[in-house]
Amino acid sequence: MFQIKPIHQKIFKNARPYLRTRKNLIHTRIALRYAFKLLESEQGDEDIVIPAILLHDVGWNTIPEKLQLTAFGPNLSNLRLTKAHESEGARIAETILTQQGYSSEKIKKIRQIIRGHDTRKKAISGDDRIVKDADKLWRYSRKGVAIDLERFNMQPSSYLDYLEKVIAQWFLTKTAREIAQKEIKKRKTEYRISSICQ
Ligand SMILES: [Fe+2]
Ligand SMILES: [Fe+2]
């Protein structure tokens, strides 16, 4: 089990009202778990990575719910909104971090990570690499697969094959690639068993 610092707990508490959309509370909790896991073997600063993962999606709160599905996933058609959730998120994150007395140097680094967490494919730092990977690992978690299958209206077998295929291309750290491989094996077994039992 990981230990979250009291200051990061306070940040999460302040972020929570912004995360009550797009299933972002559960998404953030699961991504947080992966971030701690990655920090065990990848080089990164917990004081940057953890607030960045807790706050990375707060900007979705400013995007109307009926438009959110046009700004992520396989039916992405509105990149302007994808970018808006990043820039609005960076702005909200700055306010929350300033309220908690975070240093301006750290706030700047966290803002930069949030500003391009989905649209910037290359990482700007080791911390950014961990945040990007923890964010994507959620899609391989049991809950993440169940939620995405429903919202993208996809068949488990083809969706899981797709997730397996993109591992090498999506993940930036060796540890995340290994975790994704393990998770996809588990998901394939679970969905095979549930299709037999139906
Ligand atoms: Fe995002
Ligand atoms: Fe995310």
C-alpha cells in the first residue's frame, strides 16, 4: 500500500469537486495507484508526480458533459476541447496548489505537465513520463476497461486486442509497459471466463 503525504491529501480534497464528471474521481484514484507503483522503480519526484496526477483532469469540469466524448477516445473530433481541458486544468491546478502553499517552482513544473498531458506525445521530463504512463495505465485496469467498453460501445475481444497492440507505442517507461502487459493478460482471462459463463 502506498502512503500519500498530508499535503497531497489536501490537494486531492480540493480537486475532488472538479473531478465529479466523466468518472474522473475513480479514474484519478486508479491513476494515482499506478503513479505510486511507477515511482518505486522509475526516476521521479513524488512532489511533482503526485499533485500532477491528482490534478491533471480537473479541467474536464469546464467542458460540457455532452461534448466530452468528442474530446477523447476513439471518436475524438474536437481537439480544441481536448486542449481546453488541459489549459483549464493547468489554471485550476495553479489555484489549488497556491492555496496549499506549494512553491512557485514546483507549480510551474506541474502546470507544464498538465498543459500537455494528453496532446503532447513526448515527455518533457522524467516526472512527465510517469504522469503520462500512470494516466494511460488506468485504461488497462479492471474498472477502466469496464467503463471504456461501455462509453465507447466496443466489443471486449477487439478492444483488448487493440489495447495490447498499442502498448509499445503508448508507454514511455519500461515499468509501465510491463504493468500494461500483466494487466491485459488478466483482463483477457476475465473477459474469456465471463463470455463462457454467459
Ligand atoms: Fe486528460
Ligand atoms: Fe486522465
